[in-house]
Amino acid sequence: MSKALGSRLLQWFGRMSYTWYLWHWPIVGMAAVINWDMGVVGRLVWSGVALVLAVLTHRFVETPWREGTGIKRSPQVVTAVAFGASIVAALLAHGAMVMAERRAASPGSASVRDGA
């Protein structure tokens, strides 16, 4: 059992797990708002997208900051990037909420919500 848990693949998933978790919930949640009936395959596809984003975030954000190379950026650049990312996240969340409200108000949405 310990040999299986020590495999490279499982260690890699362990390194990616928290970042994947942080990407997974908002992405799959917004996808569910946009498409109520995406099913298991849809959730798996969006989870795969979240995994790709987690790998990129781990490589280009977490690792440089952990090794100290990310800290050398100017405070103005870090502030601008953080502000821009916050604006994008707020716009995406607002768009998802507007879409959900429109879908809930449309006549055909009741059958999806009721499971019919």
C-alpha cells in the first residue's frame, strides 16, 4: 500500500490538489450556472480545465514565489495584476449571476429545475 501511495503520479496529484481545489469550485460552479444539465461528462471536462489552470498556476505563480523569484517584481506590477484579476473575477461572477437570473426567469427553466 505504501508503495502505491509513493508513486510519482499520486505525489504529483498531491502537489496539485490544493491549487486544483481552488480552481475547481468556481469553474465547475459557474459552468453549472451556465448549463444546468451538463451531466457527469460536462463536470469532468470542466474539472480537467481546472486541473490545467492549477498546473499553470503552480508552475508560474506558486513555484516562483516559493523560490523567491516572484518577490522581485515591483509592488506596482503586483498591485496592477492583482487588481486586474479581481476585476476579471468580479465581471465573470456578475455575468454568471445575470445568466442564472435570466435562465430562472425564462419559461423553459422550470422543467430543468424540477427535474422533468
